[in-house]
Amino acid sequence: MPSNPSDSKNHTRREFLAVGAVGTVLATGIDAAMAPKSIRVLVWDEQQTEQKRAYDNFLGNQIADHLKTRPGLIVKSACIHDEEKGVSPAFLRGCDVLIWWGHVRHADITPEMAKPILDRIREGTLSLIALHSAHWSTPFVQAMFERTRNDAQKSLQSEGGRVEVSFVEPVKRFSAPRQDERLTPCLELKKFPDGSRKAKVFLPNCCFPAYRNDGKPSQIRVLKADHPIVSGLPAVFELPQTEMYSEPFHVPEPDEVILEERWATGEWFRSGMVWNIGKGKVFYFRPGHETYPVFKEKPVLQILENAVRWLAPRSE
């Protein structure tokens, strides 16, 4: 369900999980310098107590432990209880793909703390995978703000001439929009008699008007069968238990919509979307409620592995 930030009583520091020493095995006679580079993955998790209902060792560790078994991936875990909330340069250094799961403590990660993440996405040295309620996580929101600013500038430049632009953040940071509320992001352009123009760009709420945590199944459809993120998946598969999210999702228009999710009661959601931001990419994957074992489902784990491999930055 959409998350609302609250304080946690547990501020103890947790050490990194051991790095999975799973790399590409070289065939005899092949020079190591010619071997494919291992992909370095950091799985960040808020680590709520509620996760224990579905995961013995937390949701993030479930994902990390699976990815550690896959060839060519070097995987670490971090959480909000780690030093500097697990987003210090020491945690992020060398990371190629950052997987993020958060729910009720989004506000603990400030825009300033997320800035190095966004900077690296822009420069193409890091990709972000935001899971489920990470739609309100600071790294994802800041990335969506950045994409909105870029889209607005391109749109206004196409009209020619100078425009004074202001950007307006959502008034209620952690409040779901109403069903009849104006879809964000959106742009208001005013043209004055003296020839001047002013544009007001309303940044996205990064949420949706309806959700339902009843654990009913959903059906996921692959929309782009040739996309690497869905390689090896059936055209349609089911999640036995999940939370429902319902469109419209207040985010910038994605570059690719890869997956769509449907419920028997008629709701639907764009459950796998990709945005290009600068030289980097952001992938939002909707499934993943903390009390349902979604990240034990084979299609879900396959999507995460595929996404990591496809999103990993490549040398020029």
C-alpha cells in the first residue's frame, strides 16, 4: 500500500552480508582480460519487522541471496540501519545496479542523500530498480523529478523563444492522489501581451489513487516479448498473492512499458516501466508487498535477474 514515513525504534547498525563470490567461470586458455565484467549489485532494504511474515531473513536479503547464486553477479545487501542509512559512498562505490525496497521510512533518506545516486544515473554509471512501494522512495522520486524537468525543457524548447520556468513539488509529499485529481506531471504555459511567457511545471506525485491489500491474485502480461527484461518468461503468468495498485500512476511518460498487471475486479497497472535519465536508466517493477512471498516466485526472480543484466552500465 502507499507508504507513509514514520520513525523506527531500531537504529542498530548492521554489517554487510558477505559478498557473493559468484563470477564468470573462464574456459581454459581464455585471457582473464577478455572475460565479461561481473555485475556489481547492491540490494537496499528498509527491513520492516512485518517482512518476517513472508521472509525469514528480510525481503532484501531474499533477493540478494537468490542473485548471489547466479553467474556473473557480485551482490551485497544494505539497509536503513547501516551507517549513513546504507547509502554512503562506501556502500555505493563500485555498484552497477541498485535495487531499492522501501515502505514507511522514505523520508529518512533526504534528497541530499539521494543526490549521488541521481548523479551516477545521469552519468550512466549506475541504474536503479525501484520495487513496489519504492514508488515513493527518495531515489525514485528524485529520478522522476529529473525526468520531468528534462521533458519540460525539451517541450518548451521545441516552441522556440525564452520561457521563464518554475517547478512545483507535490503539496502533500506522502498523500495518494484522488481519482479525479489532475494527472501529474503537467505543465501550465502562460503567454503575456508583451510577448513574455511563463511556464509552471507540476512535478509528479509518484503515486496512484487506489490500492487494496487483500492478497488476491493478479495476472501479469508481457507487452514486449522481445525485451531482455522478460527473456524466458511466459506471455502471461500469475502471482498467487499480492497487493492491488490501480492506475493512473502519476509518473512521467515512460520510454518503455514492458509489463501490465490485471486483477479479476477490473483494476490494471503498468507493472514494468523503464525511463532513460541522462545516460542511465530506471526500472520500476510493481510486484513485491512485504507480507506476501512475491520474491519467492520464479517469474519475479527471473525478471529481477534479467533486469540487472540489461541495466548494468556497459563500457563505451
